[in-house]
Amino acid sequence: MAGVRDPNTNSNYDAWRTRHTTANLTIDFADKCLRGSVVLELVSQTDKASEEIILDSSHVAVSSVRLNADASTSWEVRPRVEPNGSPLHVSVPHGAAKGETVKLEIELATTAKCTALQWLTPAQTGNKKAPFMFSQAQAIHARSLFPCQDTPDVKSTYSFNITSPYVVVASGVPVSESSSVEGGEAGRLYRFEQKVPIPSYLFALASGDIVTAPIGRRSVVATGPNELEASQWELEESMDKFMEAAEKIVFPYRWGEYNVLVLPPSFPYGGMENPIFTFATPTIISGDRQNVDVIAHELSHSWSGNLVTSCSWEHYWLNEGWTMYLERRIIAAVHKDDAHFDFSAIIGWKHLEEAIEEFGKDHAFTKLCISHKGIDPDDAFSTVPYEKGFHFVYYLDRLVGRENFDKFIPYYFSKWANKSLDSYEFKDTFLEFFSAPEYADLKDKITEIDWEGRFYSTGLPPKPAFNTTLVDVCYELAQKWRSADYVPNSADVESFTGNQKLVFLNAVHSFDQPLTAAQSQALGRTYGFLESRNVELKTVYYQIAMRAGDKATHEGVAELLGQVGRMKFVRPLFRSLNRVDRPLALKTFEKNRDFYHPICRQMVEKDLGLAESKTPAA
Ligand code: BES
Ligand code: ZN
């Protein structure tokens, strides 16, 4: 057998490929599980018929497997091996001819160890009236929902038949209301169809007391009743502008609706690009419209990631690097000013420097293409594929010139739409496009591209010259804070956007010498960071304060750690709190253990040295 190119799957997807998946699941809030069946339609890929189908699974209780309705199908869940889980082996007597489809019906229930679901009590929601649940499958957690070919290299269409006592949203288009029927005691049946083939990591569900309001021509925001108005206000101004800009850069949106589900605060990411319904952290609803870039980012994934997908987590930069690039193009287009592109890129560069510093500049996880053999993608996850990926795309853009690159963008996304690719296929596509006679004058430049170096060098990529118009004022103000007797005034930051305040704070945070505790207190008080609802700003401020030895803020840090579960904030805050006050860090973690999403809980346990990482390299 040729083998597969994704090391994070045990499935034999070179022999069989899922074409369609039907999920018939009941959301059981009492038992905190999903139960029901999935039906996988698998197409045989080889002439030499494979007599076995291997699927990924992780902590799923499988109760029966029927191949083409045959109840005597023999199957087995093999012992767990980290990080890929416990594969389900199903025998296919005599195999199937190439191109033939078999139907595999698997009855299952998720278990308490499921890493893809979080179950919230009514007390953990906004109006405290109903429980809430949501899934998060990226990177390799779909296998803990149901056995599947859990690799971004396989795309399937989906039918969702979900029964719940509460409103359900999913990563498919709702099938008209009238067809949703009472499902008896278990609730109502909600049906969705996803007709664009998607990888398993984009399978998503959420259920709870969810209401919706329009935010654009093709968009609603969905969230709890108490959060609806603020969420609508935050997003309605930019939604259609983002969409219009994105469609102009790439090509028309292919998914029908684009909606945003604003989740309860334990949602572990800023956003997750689940098709039809982006899932988003409530920290973007900051009351100042200053954190909506996250939506430009998730919307961009509708092309980079969801339509054109990296074939394994080793080439993840193809998803995130391209998405950062598109996000920044959208932001610049909406502001009608390229300085915004550079402004966001400068912030990203800083994050990249920090990440590389944290790993060490020779660490394998600082490469653009990261080997994932034996590695859990959650452990390798960092800003590197985002920002190093962005810098590779942006480098190519500058190399060939914007006008030419703008023609390459739709070409690339059309060519690979509904497919998955690796970095070399990207390279081939780029070279193929620019080998056309009209680009003959670019030949020398293109031959110079050091693809291997770009893919496999550790550490920082070459730094481009940025347009610093929007950051200069931030750095000038930061410079003043170097002097211990600088007397601040609230007017200093009056004209700053949220991101400018962030750049200023980051600059202060990276001083060789920490501020004094008194300076740090003045900073928080005078510029309003202590009372800010903008968690992005509050987090960096707390970092500065902890470094300054301002113990008075430790309780504030602990309090914030009980209010947000977004890993971007929670993990660095815990790491810093752990350095300055380990007992408080441990107490805070224990207190909020159930509040955090299972993935966040696991990562923080590692960060605090309470658990071993699953992959020794991490
Ligand atoms: N796809 C990611 C979120 C993700 C990454 C989930 C890895 C699970 C594993 C999403 O598109 C993302 O990058 N979100 C960012 C938003 C930001 C870069 C604007 C986040 O969550 O902070
Ligand atoms: Zn992303």
C-alpha cells in the first residue's frame, strides 16, 4: 500500500475515501453525550481491493458496525496509541472494486473523555436558563465525536440530523424550518446539509438557548438572548464590507450563508472557521468594534482552509498563513489604506518574535513545514504557521508585484477548490502560473526563490521593510515611558485605536528593564486599562504589571482567568502568574477547572507542569 501523507491519521484513506457522511445524533444534556449513528459512504480507491477499512477514533464508545447493512460485520477498536487514538478496524470481505461505494453504519456514543465537546451548565451561560454545548474539532478531535477518516486530506459532504431540546446550529445549511419535526422527549430534529465537501475538522455543532439577529445581507449573528444586541452592534458595521472586500480579492463566496455564533466565554479560541457558522469568542464583543479583525480572519478561511485545505497539519501554513494574508488585505481594503496591512503585520511580527524566542530559534516547531510524526497538532500549535506563513505569502506577493500576484490568487484558489494540497503542490502551482509567457521578465526572480530554505529553516524569516505610519505614534509614547519620571495623561492615548494601544503596551512590555510597580499602576489607572472590557488590552497590561512586581494586580489576573477561557489569553496569563505567584496560579486553575474547555484544561495543565505533554518534542 502506498500509505498516506498525513501522519496524524491511522485511517487507510489511500484505499478508501469518505464521500458522504450522515450524522444522526441526539444531544443528551443529562448524560453529557452525543448518541446515535453515523453513516459513512466510502469509495474504494484501489484495484487491489482492500479488505479492511481503518478509521480514527478517540474515546468513542462504538456499539455496532454494519457494512452495507450486514449485522455480522466484524470490527474491532484497537488499543489507544498517542497521539492518534484508537483506530477502528472493520473487515470488508473480498473488498470492493475501484470506484465502488460501501456504506458503513456505526452506532456510537461519545464519552466523558471526549476532547471535542464542552458541556456548560445553565449557570455558565448568559441568561442562566438552559444548558449549552458546543464542539471544536480542529485539529484531530473529530475522531472523539465519531469514527471517521480524521484527516484534512479527505473531504466529504455532510447531512446532519441532530435532535436536541434546544436550538441547534451546525456547519451546514439549515434545511427549511417546516421540515424540522418534533423528536419526542429528546427534543426537536434539526437538519442541515453541507453540499460543499469539507474535511472532518470542520464538522461542528452547538446547542442551547440561541437566538439570531441580522448583521449583513447573507449573515446573522447567533448567541444567547442577553448577548444578542451587543453582538449585533459589534458586527453589523463590518460584515458586508469584509465580504465585499474578500470576494473582490479572491472570487465570490461559495458557501451560501456566512453567520457568526458568539459562544459562552469558555470557547478556547478567538474564532473557528466552521462553514456557514463561524464560532467566535465573546471577547470580540468588546463594545468598541476593535476586535472584529477576527471575523475578517475567519471569513478568509472560507477560501483558504475551507475551500483549499492543507493536506495535513504539517502544511498548516497553507491554511493560516494565507488566511493572515487575506485578513490583512481585507482590513486594508476596508480602511482604504495600505498602512493598515502593515500595521497588522507589525503586530504579527512581534508575536512571531515572541513565539520563536519562547521555542528557541533552532526548535523544529519554528519551521514553516513542521514534521508531525508522533506529534499532537495541539502541541505544535503556535503563531509560527500564521506569521511565518503570512511572510512567505507576502514575500511572493512583493517578489512578483501586487498586480501579478492579484491574478495568481483566484487562479490558485480555483485550481485547488474542494481539494487538499501540500507545500510542494503549492510551489508547483506558483511556478506553473508564473511560467506563462507574459511573466517572462520575472523568470530570474522566480528562480531565486529558496523554497527548501523557506519551508525548512528554523527561526525568523527575513524581515521586510514595513510602513510604520500607524505604529510610530505608539512607539513614541512607549519611548516616554522609559523615563521613570514620565507623568502620563489620559489624552496620550485618546486618539489611539485598540490595536494602537496594544502596540504601545507590547512595546512597553518588551523593554529590557521592567516598569516599576508605581509606573505600572499609573499606566493602568491613567489609560484605563484596569477597567477595560477589551481583554486583549487587559491581558498585556497584566503582563506588564506582573513583570513590574505589582502584586496588587494578581487578584485581578486570577479574576480574569475565571471569566475568559480563550487560550490566547489564558495560557500566557497562567504562565506568568505561575512565575510570580505559583500558589495563586494553582488555586485559580483548580477553581476554574470545570469552566475551561477540555483542550484548554489540558494545555494549562502542561503549562503549569501538572501534566506531561503527549509529545516529548513539545
Ligand atoms: N482555525 C483557527 C483556530 C484553531 C486553530 C482551532 C488550531 C483549533 C486548532 C482560527 O482560524 C484562528 O486562527 N483563530 C484565531 C483568530 C486570529 C488569528 C484572528 C484565534 O483563535 O485567535
Ligand atoms: Zn485561522
